Amino acid sequence: MKCLILFVNLLCALPMVTPAMAQPPTKATIHQRMQEFVDQREIAGAVTIVATADSVLDTCVVGQQDIAAGRPMQADSIFWIASMTKPVTGVAVMILEEEGKLKLDDPVSQYLPEFKDLKNSDGESVSVTIKQLLTHSAGLRELNGQESAALKTLSDLTKLVVTKPVQFPAGSKWQYSQTGINTAARIVEVISGKSFPEFIEHRIFAPLGMKDTTFYLTKEQLPRLAKSYKRTDDGQLEEAVNIILFGHEPTSTDRAPMANGGLFSTAADYTRFCQMLLAGGSFQGNQVLKPETVKRFSSVHSGDLKTGFTPGNGWGVGCCIVREPQGVSEHLSAGSFGHGGAFGTQAWIDPVRKRIYVLMVQRANFANSDASPVRAAFQAAAQ
């Protein structure tokens, strides 16, 4: 009896284990969850990274890069990152604002004279700002597939955009806009005197060592490109067309550098971009932005407009900001920022937990790529 009492007293003396004190999932948990989606034919394969500003905590590689060829996914497999291009465009604009060459509140027509011809459906002149381009509130109309396929330059794009009446008064509504982001990239070209690919290579990719991030793959990079797949009604995966190429090869330069979603990259490359932002604009001694500029980039600029493809968000300079974590973002802190891509890629930076979460997959027909079950499982397992 004395032994029993002693044992009970010992148990009472031990600290209570709460969920907050529980050990985080092991690296094997991420691998297990991603492998489950491969086994269920939700995705062909995946590469994930969890990182801090100065180190990679975990890299997970599962599945196949090319199912038909039996080629396994590799850590350096290349993915079409689609709209994860948009934060890169936002950073390019912020570089120029930091240098005093533009202001987010400047009218677009100050840099692109063709925008003096922009009108609404009543034929009245309309003015939009750079900020409205990057927060999807400018109201510009999109180009159709045929128009987009014919584009060779961003200059061709903006000259066509202004021929279409705006959809709503600037600043009155949030509506995801590809033409707005591409127009912002054209402003970068005009101010810098460089093509958009040249500018971001010189000012972002080269300083960060992002050797596999590009609009135009080389022949040497092409074998590492992960195939894109869509899930059929009978639960199989079949190859899907990369919609940003408009029939061109990934190596073809005979197409416009679509700043809204044209980049290819690797998980490791994009992690470096995120590490720079989490560290306040610097990476391994190379400064891309000042800390105050990163804060401006990742602050809400969309006001009270309802935004995003998932609830609880606002919009920064070409990136989504989590205002109220919920649903697929429940494991992120308020103030986290990032972006997803059409084929399921995701990258999020949590400045409170000081963590980076990068997910690379190539699945074409998720019901909502920003709220995919793969993203939700990855975020949960990565905590």
C-alpha cells in the first residue's frame, strides 16, 4: 500500500503534458503524409522543405517525376511554380521603390504612357496605381487565350490591355488579375531599362544563388522538369498541359515572360527566396531589400477588401497575407505571407514561428489549389 501511495505521489509531481508542450512531428511524418497522397494517386510526387532563415530543417522527396518513364522525383527536380511568380514580381517592384525610382501609389500612366488611354465601359478615362495592380484591385480585364498565346513581350501585353474597358472602379473590389501583375513587371522594364527576366536574374536570382529559377529552361535543365498531371474520374493520373506555355516548349524564348505565373524553379531555389524575406531582405551576406522594405512588402495593402482563395486573408505587394488563420492556414501565424500556384505548389513564410514551408507538386485539377488536401496535410505535419 505504501508503494502504491508513493507511486501516485510521484505521478502527481510530474508536469502535465499539454498540446503546446508535445513534441513536433518527426521528419518521417511529412514523408508519410506525402507518400500517402502518392499511393492514393492524388499526386505523382512531391518535394517539400521546412526551413528557417539560415538553415534547412527538413527536405522530403517522394514519388515520381515522370510516371511513364519510371523516373523518380529528385530533390533538384524543376517545377512550374505558376503564381508563386507573383511575389518575385512584387519584390522587383519593391527594389525600385526602395531606390526611389517609383512609389506604389504612383499612377501607372506615369511610367506607361499607353495607360492614359485606359477607360471604363462608359468611355471615361480611368487611372490605376501600381499598388492596385499588385493587390488585384485595379479592375483590368484579362486577355483571352488567343491573345496571350500571341504575346512576345510584356510591351505587347500592356498595349493590348488598355484597349479593354476596366471591369470596375479601381480600388473598389478585389479580383484576381493576371494582367495587373504583368503590367507591374512592364513598369520594372521601363524604369530599369532591362527586360524583366534580366532584371530579376541580376537583382534577385544571382545574389540568392537561385540557379534553376527561370522563365526559359535550358536543354540541360529540361530532363529535371517534373511532368504535370491531372486526376481522372477513375482515380488515375494522366499528363496535363502546362497552360502558361501556350503550345511552346519550356525552352522556347519565343513567348512573353509572364510575370503573373511563368517561372520554373526548384524547392531549394524558392526556399532561398523565402529565406531572404524571412531574414529581412538578406541571404548569406547578399542584401536584396532592407528590413523596412520587406515589412512594407508583406503588410496588408488591400484595406478592408475581401480577398483571396481561402478565408481570412489580405493582400500585400504581390503576395497573400494571413490575417486570421483558419482552415488550410490554421497552422500559420497571423502575419504569415506567401503564395500558391495553379498546379498545387505553395510557399509560406511564418514570421512569428520563424519558419518557411515550401511544397512542390504538379497536379493540374485540384478543386482549389490553395486549399488542396496535400497543402493542408503538409502544413499540419510540418509543425
